[in-house]
Amino acid sequence: MSKAIVLLSGGLDSTTVLAIAIDRGYEISVLTFNYGQRHDFEIDCAKDIVAHFNIKTHHITNINLGFIGGSALTDDLDVPKDRDLDEMNSEIPITYVPARNTIFLSYALALAEVERAFNIFIGVNALDYSGYPDCRPEYIEAFQTMGRLATKSGIEEKEQLQIHTPLIKMKKSEIIKTGMVLDVDYSITHSCYDPISKGQPCGRCDACQLRLKGFMEARMVDPLNYPEIQP
């Protein structure tokens, strides 16, 4: 059985990726980051998701991206609310965390080398997303090339590192439909950038709006409660 490292934030996309990796028959190690994010409730969700899928190995590692700042997710900056899709796509938003996926993938790369896992799964998406530069196919391809060059296993082993991005060309509605087939319980996932309290989603940030749009287009009901947008 091939081993894989799966990056799991506790959000909708990464949870679906975990389900895909399980369905493909990999032996899974899950990696979650507490990086100083204001929406750290997602870490609790990640724990519930790991339990839901009965995954034995779950690494939760602490890194402090707050000292770098520059993002509404790690700094004292307002999270954009009530934006339409044109606004979301007009520029790289303030919720972009500088070099976040590069840092996360670097940790995953090191862990993969130690665990002799040649597969890394990450839930990046280049369609229904907020314009982050580290979610693009060309970025993932470049990191994979770098990972093969920068590691002992990349030089000595016959098997080469593969970074899997099964969601990268999927609409959010397609991601949700895929997850439902694979027994994802979206009621224990979390997407909101600026939760109200006890992890309740605001329903107004970009992440919430993209999630709600996805459920609507999938003709399904989001199981989360959005108290600020109730009629």
C-alpha cells in the first residue's frame, strides 16, 4: 500500500481531498497546521474529520505566521465581507497568507521523506477560489519539481514525489458532489474566515459565499448554520 501525506485544514476542500485519497487506497498520514489563523476553530474540525474517517496518524504542528502578518487571517486586518464574485476575482485578496502553501508543502515534503511517502495531497483549486497565487497548476508543478531536486529521496529513490491536486479544475459544486459520494460529512467541516462564535460561520466572507454558492449549484443544503444571514 502506497503512503500519502494529506494536508487537512478542516475545510470543505481539504476534507474532500482526504476522502479521495482514502478512496484511492493510500495509507494516510494527515497534517494540520495551527499557524496563528484567526479561524483556528478549523483545527477542532480537522480532529473530528480524522475521527470520522478513522485515520490513525494525525500530525498537528504549530507555526507562527502571525509574526509575518500581511493577511487578514493572521493580522489585525478586516476580513472582506459581502463581496460579489467580480470583486473577489479583481485582485489577490487581503486574506491571502504570504507563502502559506509553500510553507505547508515544505513541511509535508520533509514529513513525506521521513515516512517514505511519495505522495502529497493538497486541496488547492483554480476555479471557485479567491485568486490565491499558490493555488495555480503552474505553482504546484514548480513545487513538485523543486521537491524532487531538493530531497535525498528525490535523488536516490526510483519512485518520485507526486503532488496530487484532484480538485484543482473542479467547481465547488462538483467538489461537494464528489464528497457526498465519498461519505464526507460536511456538517463537521469549517470554511469561514471570520467566525462569529464557537465556530459559527459569518456567511458573508469570501469563503462562506463560495461555499454557499457551491451548495446552491449542487442543489444541496449546506448543513452549517449561518445565523447572520437567516431570514
